[in-house]
Amino acid sequence: MEYQTERIQTCQTKEKVTDQFYLNQDLNVPDAKPDVARVILASGKAVLEDVRFADHYVKLTGKLKVQVLYAAGEGEYPAASLEGRIPFEEMVYLEEADGSLVVTPVSTEVTAAVINSRKLEIKGAVEISVGTETICENKIVTDISDEEIPLYKKYKDMDVLNVHAAKKDVLRIREEASLQGTRENIDTLLWTDITLRKFDTRIAEDQITVQGELLLFCLYGTENGKTDWTEQTLPFEGTLACGGAESSMYHQIWPELTEVSAEPQMDEDGQMRLIAVDGAVEVRYVVYKETRLRLLEDLYALEQTCIPEKKEMRLHSLLMQNHSKCKVAEQLSLPEIKDAILQICHSSARIQVDSVEKAREGLQIEGLLHVNFLYLKADDQTPYDTWQGMVPFSYLLEGGDAEEGMEYDLTWMTEQLSVSLLGSDEIEVRAVLAFQCFFWRPAVLSNIEEITFQKISQEEQEKRPGITGYIVRNGDSLWDLAKRYQTTQESICKVNGLEDGEIKTGDKILIFKENMSIL
């Protein structure tokens, strides 16, 4: 007995667990920094340093990197900043951890309160997603042959996703921004905010090509003792090695900007007008090849009874891949800061997805866009302040008809954001939210793993009718009738003159038992 097989790899992900924990720690102002009069803005980022699994728990170890912009009581500039790191160790319960752990920071919220002029109280809320990912290899039987026993076989064609590569990689970014026009030279950087605003990928031969954008905002002190700022978009591109990749393949990708820094540098004229940006984007990706699988679905023999041993397997079939953009526009009245805003310096946003429901045409997404902006006001002592708020959004991401059992993986990113003044107490928020979704459906099959044969006794052979008159019922097929009455599809067609090989409900046909000594 000879078995022909094809190996199909699937990516199996277990349901993710979302864990939220809180941190609270005092942060002392370094001696070189001026006193704190009032906190203007605080931000933070959770950085994982070690992930371990033991006894149904995932141990997360890392640091919360905190950055605080504050109004200085006294000093060279009206604003100053300080940084700190708060260590954390969190235990997350996970029932099983088969395969690789996938741990992703979801959101981080940081607040800072003044204890005294030299000490701040930092509070952080960190939300992290923990799950597992396993690459499973499935050996699918596509054909069976036997030199001694003639076999009659039924095949089924299926298009399935076959994992070509599943990897983690790091894309290094080194870009440079220069001050434009009449902006004054940089003396010191007071506050920087660098975010990933676009990350487009394509599969090419042996690689994944990347085109993206960083949004750089820098608030800095000038050589004349004043403050100024610059905001620029820095395009970048790069490649991720993926041996054997082809442009016809599909992929899922999860980027995260993990390391980023900005340093002032001199230009060709010796003026401090350049900002060097170094960053690292950690990328996890899965690349698929769509494979046409010819599955051996069933078989039988005339001389012996075939007993196939089958095992149910779950593969994946691609439905579609959709990269879609949702536009958000909202006008907000802000009476609490009426007449206070002179100019908006910088805005940022975070997407909070509250619910994703399968709809007839795809996915119905409901969520909030958390918006905050730094603005300049008419106060020489504390010229900067911030506003924070939320804008709800609702979006239908097209994914075709929602089939039963349809599965998906959804990622999102704020691609564009602008906050504009409409009056003394009114603003307009415009944003473009990028959603990337990979839709697939389960392809469940019964894989024939082994065949055993049993000899048909002479007595049993004689009990079977030689000729059967049959009226075709709904759901009957030539294959089913041939197998049931121990004959062949060709024989039924020949006896009944079925030139097209088709039968329909109500047809009256004759079925002759196949007898090797007579036919």
C-alpha cells in the first residue's frame, strides 16, 4: 500500500487574555532640572524585558518609561521635562501555553501629580494582551494505490492556506529632520513625541517591502532662551528578509514601534538645526501561500471491504484581505478653554475599539478615538497647556457576506490626524483610521490516515442482488450508488446510456453488480 501525502502548515492562535494592571511610584526631579510649578503633559510606554511561562501563569517583567512635561517655577525656559522608569512584574493566568507566547502592549495611560516642587506622583494603567501561536504541520493523504487490489477513489479539490513563514524581525529606522524657514536654532530638546503613522507592506521575491511614516514633534529651547517647536513627517522604507516569498502570497503583519530616540545635531554650517531620529519597529508576520489541495475523500474496492481510518483536520481557506480606511470628522465646543488657545502645537490620538460584530457585509466596528493636543496660550509664566477628550466612531469594514464560522484578525492604526481651531472655543478633529483585516473560514476535512481490508465471503457475495432497479432520490450521486451496490460509475453510465455522466432526482436506472468473471 502506497500513500501519497502533502504537508500543509496552519497557524493556530488561542484566545487572547487581556490583563490590566496599575503602577504608582514617586518620581524625584533631578538636581539639574528646575522646580515643578505645574504638570502640563505626561505620557508613558510599557517595555517588556522578559516573558516566561510556568504553571499556567505568564510572568511579565519590564519597565514603564515615563515622560513628563511641566511648567518650570524658575529656570532658563518656561517649560522643562523629565523621564523615569517604573519597573513592573505581572503574573497573567493562561490555561495553556502550547506554541509561542504572543505578548502585545495594548494601551498605556499615565498621569502625574505634583507632591512638591521636587517630587511627582506617577500613576500608570497598563493593558497587555497575552496569547499563544502555534504552527501546526498537517500531513494530508492525497492518494492511495495498491498493486494487488484495484481501488476506486473519489477526490475533492480545496483551496487552503499553507504557512510559508512565521517570523519576528526588527526594522531599523534612521532618519533626519531639519528646521525649516525662520525657526530658531536648537539649544536643548524639552519634549519629543515620535509615533508610527503609516506602515504599508508588500510581498516581493524573497522579502517583504515596507513603506511607512514617522510623525516627529519636538518642543525645544532656543539659543535665545525662548521655546519653539517643529512637527514633521519622516517617510521611511526598508525590507524584511523572507526566503522563498513570492508576490502572489498573502500575509498578516503586526508592527510595533518599540525603541525611538531623537537627538539634536549640527548641519553643514555648524548650526544646531538637525534632529537625528533612530527607531526600531518590531515586526511579527505570517506569510501564506494559497495551495490547491486534491484531497482523497473516499475509496472502495470490489473484491474486499475497505475500512478507512479517518481523522478530522481543521485547515484554513482565505476569504479576503482588506486594508480599509475610516474617516472621522467631529466639531467640538470647548467652553472650558475659551479665549485661552492661541495656537495648537501638536495633537495625538489613540484608538480604543470597544466592539467588533460580524455583520452581513463584514465587520461592524464601534470605538472611541482618544484625542489630546498641546496648545500655546497667552501666559508668559505657563505658555503651554493640554486638552484631552474622546470622539466616538462607527465603521463598517467590508468583508463580503459573513459566512458561518468566518474568522478574522484585525489590526488598526491612526494614519492621519489634524486638530484645527474654528473659533475661540471650538475645534474640528479630522482623522483617518487604518484598519487591516485578514478574513478566513475553517476548512474542515476528514483525512484518510490508514486503510484496512476485509475479505468478502462467498456467502455475502451471493446474497447481493445481481441486478437492481433504482429510482434516483434527492442527494444521490453516481459515486454513492456505485459504492453501495459494488459496481463502478462507468458501468452504471454504460448500462443506462448516461453519456454526460449525470443523474437527477426521479431517474429510473438499472444497476448491475460488477462481477469480474462475467463483465
